[in-house]
Amino acid sequence: MTCHKIKHRCTDTVYSTCVEYEGELPENSKLKGKCPSVEDTTEELYEKVSEIEKTIDIKDIEENCIVHEGITVVEYIEKMATEICNLKSKVEEQETFLNTEITEEIDLKCFEGVVTLKDLLQKIINNNCSSDDNCSTENNW
């Protein structure tokens, strides 16, 4: 292969296999403890970049409620975090609703001690299931 973009500062071509790498290698390098050439380090970098690309590839994730075509991994994670926060907020709203105190406008009659909607629902369920006949899996309504 002929590379016409190489600057012509050097009088002779020196191939990467012939140039000793003099920099520091990271701890996770498979070349650590060896005397690698520039070619070795470049190959290792390409391998690592390929591994990273494979692990962050989101194109095969099924698009259910989060559209991810044409976005980065960080943008996808941000969308997921937003969806999680929205769901958390909705759960908190439901918890608040169930724990809402029942106003004086409702005559609770025999449901003494019932304070919240959750308490009321539980009391209704308990009263409905007071005998085995009423707790069948069939709809008794």
C-alpha cells in the first residue's frame, strides 16, 4: 500500500515493526514487560477500540419505549435515567394516593380505625374474605 499523505521529513521509510515503543504501557496491556514495537502497541489499541465498540453498541437493543437510533450510549443512558425517574415519580404518586387520609365526607360505618384509602381497601378485602366461601379465585362481584 502506498501512502501519499506521509510527510517527507524522513529520508528513509521506517516501518512500525522496526520502531521500538518507548512510552509507558497501561497495567492491563498484554505487552507489559515486553519490548513492544509501535506496530504491537497500535494493534493492541485497535483491538481495545474494537472491544469497546462492541460493548457499547446499542443498535441491537429492542426499541420498546426508548428510541435509540442515532444516539450515543451516554444519551441512551440519560433517556433511561429520565424514564426511571418518571416511573419513580408515578410510584410515589400512587403511594401518596393510597396513603391519603379519608375525609369526613365518607361515612365509614363499621370500618373503625380506617384512616387511609389503603386501610379502607384492605378492610374491604378482609371483610369480603372473612369466610373461605368468599375467597374463591372466581369473581364474586
